[in-house]
Amino acid sequence: GAGVSQSPSNKVTEKGKDVELRCDPISGHTALYWYRQSLGQGLEFLIYFQGNSAPDKSGLPSDRFSAERTGGSVSTLTIQRTQQEDSAVYLCASSLATHNEQFFGPGTRLTVL
Amino acid sequence: DAKTTQPPSMDCAEGRAANLPCNHSTISGNEYVYWYRQIHSQGPQYIIHGLKNNETNEMASLIITEDRKSSTLILPHATLRDTAVYYCIVRHSGAGSYQLTFGKGTKLSVIP
């Protein structure tokens, strides 16, 4: 079956511009996660959605970052006024429920010039 | 979540079994052992997980020692496409434990 998909696969933007990253989770998965991974570094948790519950935004690094999940399915991560330190691979994962294994998408590589 | 220790790198000949060890001596009773891998420039990939019994799926086998302080991931017939960084993590089964945190993992190189 289809896995987690993300778009775009690559995004190059100029400092100060806004970007939107999209994640389509596996159908039927109620939990959705956003992480980011800088070059050679580990995973950094950003935000978590579970069903209709309020999202856990505790990992968002600043108020320039926001995310929403519409209809319990597709999610969008928005970064406003991008900075060079935002450059990273942004990974989305979904799981059937909160404590099940997480399945990752291919990521969006964001480069802020 | 309990800390894990893995060797930084390993080599394996193509077609042979790759045995990747992981120590998790502080694991508690309700913590599972999970394995993920990350192939270069791709997102992490779930492999297998277990609590105390050995587990097998189409990708790998997971052998957990009786005292649960260590485990071994076995790829029975390694191929070049198995070259990746393998992460062993220990996760609670309870609430608030959904964030995945990877350590440095083991870089497995499968050699032709």
C-alpha cells in the first residue's frame, strides 16, 4: 500500500520568505509527527497530532513555525520568515495509533539561502 | 526512555548474516526495543520491535536476551541495499512517549 508521502521533495528559498511543507500520512493512521534532521544530526521532534486532540507543539523551535492537520489526514508545516538555520530535512511520520511504530516519509530538504 | 549503546560501525559481506548488537542495560519492564534504519538521503525506516520474546518479520529477526539487557538485530542475508545507519531505541509503552530519539546508531557497510 501507499506509504507516507511528502511534498515538495526539495525546496530552495530565500531568507525571509515563507514556506509550506505538506505531508500525506498512511490512510487510517491517527497519529502524525513532524521531525527535522540537520546534516549528520539526529531527529529533532517538532510537533505531534493525534486524532482530534490538541497537538503537542512542544518541539517547535520558534513562533515562526506552525502546523495544522486538516480532517485528521493531510498536514502542513509552515515556516514564516525563514532563516538560514532552518535549513534541514523535514520528516513526517505517521502511526496507526500513538504507541505504534512510526512510518516515515522521504522528507523535504529545505535550503534557505 | 532507557539509553542504548551500539558499536559505531560494522562491515558485513554481501549474502552473509549481519548481526547488529545493542546494549540497553537500564531497560525497564514496560519498555520495548525498536529498530529503525536510515539509508543515505532517505527517511528512517521501521524494521522490527519486541518486548521480551524473539521476533521475526520479512526484514529481520530480533533476539532479546532473557534479562532484556541486550538485543541483536539479524539481517539474514545482507545485500548492498542494506547499507545504512541502524538505530536501536527503547521506548515506553505509556503515554507521552511518542517522540523518537535516535542515538548515533551503527553504520553498517555491506561489502560486495
